Amino acid sequence: MNTQNKLNHLAPVADEMLAGLQADEAMRLRIVRAAREKAQPGKKNKKRFAPAAAFALAALVCVGVATTQLNGRMPSAPAQPVTIGEIAAGDPVISGALTVADLGDGASVRMARSGGESIFAEGGAEIPVVTVNGNVYRMLNSPQDIGSGLLKKMGSVCVTTDQPSLASDAELSMGLSNVAKENAAIYSIDGIAPSTAVAAEVDGSVRLFQRVSYAGRGPTSSAFADTFAVKGQVKLVSLDGRGTVTGSAAEEVVRVLCDKATLKSADGGSARQYLTVTLDNGLKLHLGVSGDTVIGCGAWSCPEFFEAFEKAMQ
């Protein structure tokens, strides 16, 4: 086999070897966290891992570019350059956009940004979170303070850190946050399972936190209802660009979601739209949407939900 034939066979070989591999934010955080844990015995390991991590990420990009060129499918417009900087072990790389490496058909490398109107709160270096029993919960913008009548204390924050993505499993189990101070109270919310949402004291107010996937930590079961247990409490459901369903119809479409959703990925993903569920107590929970997938604590495929939603809108 001559050199040209070898090159022609590179694309299918790369596709087969890298099938299903996504160099997403969760992978980056796992690499960084692994580097931090490996580097703790001494500084030497930390220095040696940094170029290895950068090389691994560079290799993923190069495979995508090489495969595209060798298949003869050049993009119609000039590709935007992808800059890979130095990555020091333990130092997070922060960007305003989500980076997704798509190694499927065409083996392209693209940048994606979440769309729609999100009610999840934004933070500085990392999203604002609190952890309970190893589960990660993200703060929502609303409400700014939850009434005490809905709350029951279930614990407190034991560890405060600016980098929750690098925390150990033990620290996550203890109760950790990057927005709530040490010893701040953590509450369960009347009518909402703690596996779905909790509340915590932040800067003198009690804020709502919803369970999400983060830094490689996702759902612990294959049942969507275990991470979004709201059946029997739904007042209305709104989907960006589609409309709003209220009353018994709203309850029914959420029942379909809880009963029919199947786990697609333990990691989250990039949302193109947002689904907002308002409960009878007035609190709002939030899910990302991409195609027929809903994204919260894990990415869940549920075409039946979208069919039920469209039917309820008629």
C-alpha cells in the first residue's frame, strides 16, 4: 500500500478509534482534577502533567483537522483558528463559550454557546454551586430569598473554595460551596425532594439551588425523576420559542418527561433552548434543551415529551 492509500484510510480508522469521544468541558475538568490529585505528593508531577494535558487536547484538534482534509471535505468558508494556550495543572481555563469537539461525520471542531434565556445564576471563574451528599446544585437567579415557611435545615457548608470542580469526593460529601460561606445553613424545601433542589444561605439571603451535572459528576441512577422529582406539583411549563402549557396539561407533559426520559450522557451539554417548570409553591426550576434532549443533572433523551408538549399547545 503506497503512502496515498495509507492517508486515505486514516479517516475511517480515526472515526472508529475515537467514536463517541467528546472533548467537552467535563472532560477538561476531569483532566485538570486528575492532574491536581496526581500532583499533590510533589511538584515534579505537576510540571510533567501540564504539557501532557495540553498535548492530549491538541491531538484531538489535530485529528479533526486532518480527517476533514484527508476526506476531501474542506469547509465552504475559511475555518476560524483554534488557539490552544498553555494549561498549568490545577489552573482552570475559563471561557465565555462552551467548547465542543465533534469527532463524528466530518470530524469538525466547533465553538458552541448556550442560547435562550437562562435563569441559572452566573459566577466568576466557576458557576455558583453548593454540594450535598456528593450531589452538585447550581444557584438560580430567582427567587432572591425563599420564605422560611418552606425550609427545614438539613446541614451546613463545611468547605468554601473558589474551585469546586477540583474538589475531592470527600469534600463534596461534606458540603461545599463557592458562594455560601463556611457554616452557612443548607435547607431542604417543603414539597421538593433534596435530590432535585435545596436552598442555602448566601450573603444574608436564602437562595434556591437546582441539581446539575458538573465537573464529571452527574446522576447516580438511570431514572430522570430521581433528579427532577416534581410530579404532582407542576403549575405551568414554558419552552423557549414554543410557548407555555398550564394546569393539568402542564402536569401531564412533565409526567411524560419523568416517566419516559432515558439517560443519554451523565455529563450535561450545551443548551439551545430552556425549559422552565413553575411549581405550585411559585418556585421555578430550569432545564436546558437541545433537540429532543433535556439537560439538567445529565442529558436525557425524551422525544415523547416534545410530542406531548406540541399536542398540549394545540
